[in-house]
Amino acid sequence: MKNERIVIFDTTLRDGEQCPGASMNLREKLEVARQLARLKVDVIEAGFPITSEGDFAAVQTIAREIKGPVIAGLARCVPADIDRAAAAVKPAGKRARIHVFLATSKIHREFKLNKAQSEIIRLSVEGVKRARSYVRDVEFSPEDGSRTEPEFLVQVCQAVVAAGATTVNIPDTVGWAIPDQFGALIKQLHDAVPEFRSGKAVISVHCHDDLGLAVANSLAAVRAGARQIECTVNGIGERAGNASLEELVMALRTRGDWFRGFQCGVNPREIVRSSRLVSRMSGLAVQRNKAIVGENAFAHSSGIHQDGILKKRETYEIMDPQDVGWGTTELPLTKHSGRAAVAARLRQLGFRMSDAEVQAIFTRFKEIGDKKKFVYDDDLTALAEDRITEVPETWSLDYLHVTSGSRTVPTATIQLRTAGRGKAVETVQDASIGDGPVDAVLKAIDRLTRTKGKLLDYALRAVSQGMDALGEVTTKVDFGDGQVVTGRGASTDVIEASARSYLNAVNRYLGSNAKCSSGNPQP
Ligand code: KIV
Ligand code: ZN
């Protein structure tokens, strides 16, 4: 039996981060990249360096810090983009990849680029050659490839491979493709370009989920000759998102009978942890019924199913939940656990924290341990992620007092502290009424911080089990300039978690370096 390796190219930090409101700061991106390395993806597309200083810094830092996967930076077929991407990925040395793209479809050529086919080929070849002058590993993407005339697409592939591209990625940019048809297109390219058949160059696919077919299209492409799949954790990405990494990996593994001989190097036991981290860092909740990583993915409610599972698990379960990282928690910690135990558990959970960070987490751990009997791994993870998502605090919460009930006007009294900024620490206090306790709290914070946020989304979830579970609040806030800022906060008290989350959004907004997500240009 042939044994063919499928390269898993993760673009959570580039295409995934293009999702509105999903932007992450440098620390958050680095943490996700560390987890992607533990997940053992082959390639991490860390960003689009020309778009902002923040994106450049993120790609460069990830290229310097992360060992194992290839680190890719995206660039248009424009010299300045390519030079910037080259500088950003340079610290990865031999593991550096430059990914250049240019649209090839008729509609993009005529309406977006106003360029003839010959011009597109010339620019693509020049882009690949320039990238090759920096690195050996060059990927080219004909944007909107699935809607490009197949004969022209063949010419583009031949030209860029001859110019030195080692991977040619066929994007289904607008999620238009249908599995049979997309598979046939990939086969046509595979048959037409000798380097794809000899393995000198790799065909990749990059599918969007506008028709809910991204994973199906990617799998059809694998059977037709593709050997790299581009995907994101939780399927996050532009519009309806990208092909979901966890679904692809588990489809290849679970249906090895069908995808005979195809293997990827991803460690499936890291899937749930990766999903949770990306969800928290991006502020994008995972729907309960999401395959593999949703809360309900392995929950059986019907009596017939439960009965079958008890008799033989495989009657209704095609995968073992533990194989993807569900239910592998250790004994919970308690308020009696010491700093060393907390530090050890943080390390075990995969967090790399400085002593000061461990101390800050330990202080909150003690506060929570006083209120709750057991502190579970999920609680500790929420505290650690709270710390990671913290931005330099212009304002921090000192105390909060709320009165609320069915026959009183909800009122919040809040004291905030201005933290640092080279000035003496100052405390300010104010009170506000609101439609409910959360509304009163947010209004009081607005008054004290002199900001005016419009709450676009508010989500509360229990981090762990039990009535005393930590509540984690994610807020999406528009501060008036159209920029959506995501805030997060966790506490055993959901009102306090709301205040922490909103304050986190305020601090992100106020901190000039808080956002390092890409601005223009976007692919
Ligand atoms: O969807 C797309 O076409 C892209 C390319 C830049 C690969 O993201
Ligand atoms: Zn894309």
C-alpha cells in the first residue's frame, strides 16, 4: 500500500484572523502558534506582513520562536509585499516559506485587476522568482482558482512551477466549488503538469465554506492528487470560514478505509485544546453541534443511542472522544494547592509563563479557590488565557458593588484604578443605573473611562462543571469608529466577569498597540 503524506497547512493566524472581530494581539498569536506546533501542523501561515506593523511583528516573532513547522508569510505579487514577507519569515531559516498570490479568474482579471491573461502570467512568474531569490520554499496561489478557466489555470501552474514555485495552491476563494467538479479540476492540473506527478511540486487546496462544502471539496481534491490542504482550527476565516482542520484530520483518520494510504502528522489528542484556545483567543465561540470540537459532538441524548453505546461504543460512535482530547483532565486543584502545583499544572497544560505571570495567576487562583471547592483544568486554563489576553491596562478593576432585583433599579458602583503609564496610581469611583445589572456596570465603566462603547455581542459560558463554575464573558464592542474590539473576562461572579470583559475591551481600544490585526490590503 502506498503511504502518502498530506501536508497540513494551517492558516488560522492569517485567513482565520481575517474574520471580523477575530483579531488577536501578538501575545495571543504567539500562544496559538505554540499550540499549533504542539498539534504538529506542517505549516503555519502566520500572517500577511505588508498589511501592518503588527502583522509583520507577529510573523517575525513566530518565525523566531516556534520550532518545528514551516512558517509562511503571505504576499501579493508586488515587490514590496514580497520583500516584507521575506524579512518577516527570515528568522525561520530553512523553514521559511513565502506565499505569493494573484487572482486569475476572468471576473477578477476584468473587474478587479484590469489585466490580460498574458500580464497575469508575467506578474505571477516575476512574483515567484522574486520570492525564490529569498527562500527555496515558495507557494503560489492563483486567487479564485476554482472559477478560473481550466486551460488558463493549467498555463499558470506550468509557468509558476517553471519559475520555481514548490507548491501551487488552488483556492476556492468564494466557496463556489462542488466536490466532484473540484476533484476533476485538480485531476486535470495533476495530469497536465509533470512536476505535480513527479512530486517536484505539490498541489495544495484552500477551500472556503460558503456552501458548507469546504471540507468535502478538500477531501475530493486529495483523492484527485492534492497533497497539501489549507485549513483553520474551528474552520474560522473570511465570511463562512475555511475548511476546518479538525474535520479534515479526523475524516482522513476515521475513514482510512476510503482515504487509504493518506496520512498526516497532526496529533489528534491536541485537537480539543487547540479548538478551545483559538476560540478564546479569537473570541469566536464554537457552536455546540460543531463536528469533533462542539460541546455536543459526543453527547448522546436519545435512550436508544445511550443503550447502544453502553452495549458497544461503536454502535453510535465512530470516533473515541479521548482520541481528539476530550475528557483527559487531571485531578482538580483546591485552595490548598500551592504556587508550585499551580505552576506545574500550567506547564502541563502547555502554557509558558514568566514567574510574574504565574504569580498573577496564582493570586486569582487563590481568590477563586476561596469561592469554589475545586479548580479544574478548564478554570485554570481560563485564568491563564485571561492573562494572555490582557493588554497593558489603562484601567483596572478595584471593586464593584451591584444592587439588582425584581423591584429595584439596577445600580452599579465601581472603582477603577489607572495602572501605571508612568503616572501615580489614581483611583476613581462612580455609579450608574441601567436596564439590568450588566448594563449598569458597563455604563459606569463608560463614564469612568470616558469611552462610549456599543455592545454588539455578549456571550456567557460556564468554563467548567458545577453550580460554582467560573463564568467566562466575551464582549464585542464598537467604540464608534467601526472597529470591533473583543474583550474577555472570567470570574465565579458573572457580573464581575462582564465588568472584566468590558474593561478588557476598553483597554484594548485605548492601548495604541492593542490591535495588530491586518488593515488593508486584504486578499
Ligand atoms: O481565499 C483565498 O483565495 C486566499 C488566498 C490568499 C490563498 O486566502
Ligand atoms: Zn482564503
